Amino acid sequence: MAMSWTSLLGAPRQLGPAGPEPGEECPACHRRVPHPAKPGSPRSRPLSYRVPEDERKAHEEIMAEAGKFLGVFQTPFWQFKVTALAVAHLLQDEKLEGFGQ
């Protein structure tokens, strides 16, 4: 009598769903599943910096208000645009040179 893989190993396991959809939270690691890049989107990389814990909420609100003021809030790369413009203006003010010293 010939043995088959099914008789030795049992019925194949049914795999669960493919996983969470883009934009949803992964149940295993609790991170948001990213959306795939759109054709023609520029390549980008994340950039981060540390903020004092008690200043974080205020900093996020200031960034959002600046983005809304400029008309770029929630557009692609809006945080980069706000920061780049702010830094460019900061470098034009010679009175601020050495401010942190």
C-alpha cells in the first residue's frame, strides 16, 4: 500500500487572511501597514529627531498650524516643507546667530 504525503502529514493547513490592508494596524507588531508607493512618487526616506516629552504635543500643534498657514498641511512632504522654509528664514536673520550659546 502506497503512502501519500496527506496521509503522513495530515490535511494541509488553511492559511489565514493575507494580513491587514495598507493603512490598518498590524495585529502582531501594532505598526501601521504602509501604503504601496504610487508610480511616479519621488523616492523618500524617513527623518526623525527627539523632542522633550513635555513639549511634544505643543510641537506637533505648532507644526500643524504652520502647515495650515502655508497651505501645505497634509500634502505630500508637508512637514519637510514647513521645516525647510523655517530653517531658510532662520538663516537669513543674522541676529539669531549664536542664539543657543
